[in-house]
Amino acid sequence: MKYSRLTKEQFEELTQEFTNFLAAQAIDKAEWDQIKSEKPEVAEQELDVFSDLIWEGVLSRATYLEFFSKNHIFLFHCFDTYIKSIVLKSLVPDVDFLTKEGLQWLTDNMFTDTIEMKVGKKEFTEERNLSIFQLIQQGSILSDGQLYNQINTIIES
């Protein structure tokens, strides 16, 4: 397996897609039930292959990621061969970016000496999608890039 198996909840959300996946292999519901009961290892392999296909599609379309912690915000913009980052760090230990108040504080103090801002760029050393998957495994979430673009526009002006 290249990525990780989807959760039970994710499979439930993708029931129709999984049905289509099985149908493309000429496996109907009765045959799938038989495979599950008589050849569980084959069923496991099918779940893994389907999971990797879903992950591959999601990761191929991924453009922006975000990761929030108490005192840091990591914003990523993913390109074909590299990733750009903006890292915001609160120099005030009491601020918590995981709260509404912490985010309001960030808005009010964005360009003061209480916020450390770093911009970076890194070439992918592994396959692009695998690198993005690792960021997701570490807690990053896919985003629409609105926050990244707002801050990047300000930085570039």
C-alpha cells in the first residue's frame, strides 16, 4: 500500500465510488460478499487498492494545506516540483491559534514584532503526492488557500 487505508467512515461516504470500482472489475454485490467471507485477504487487497486510488486523486488535486498549533500556523502552497511555505509564530506564549480569540489576536498583531513570519520554498525530494500525504499524516489539512494567498499578497506588496 502506498498511502493508508481509508477509515470506515470514509468508505461509507464513498460507497457509490467503491461500488463502481468493484463493478469495473466485474465484481457484483453477491460476489463481493463471497470474497469477503471466503477470501478475506483478497477483500483486504481490494480495499487497499481502492484507498490508494482515492488518495492519489485527492493528492493530485491538492494545492493548499494548513496546519495550526497553539503558537504556530504553517501554510503551504503545493506546486508540481516544490512547495512554498509561510510560517507564523506567536512570540507571546499565552496566545493560542487554536481558539477564536487567538486568531483575532493574530489579525490584530499580524505585522507587529509579536509575530515571527518566515517564508520558504523546498523542492520535493520524494514523489509530490507522497510528500503531501506525509504532511497530512502529520496533521495538515487541505484548504482553499485563502489564508495563504491573503498573507502572501501582503508579503509581496
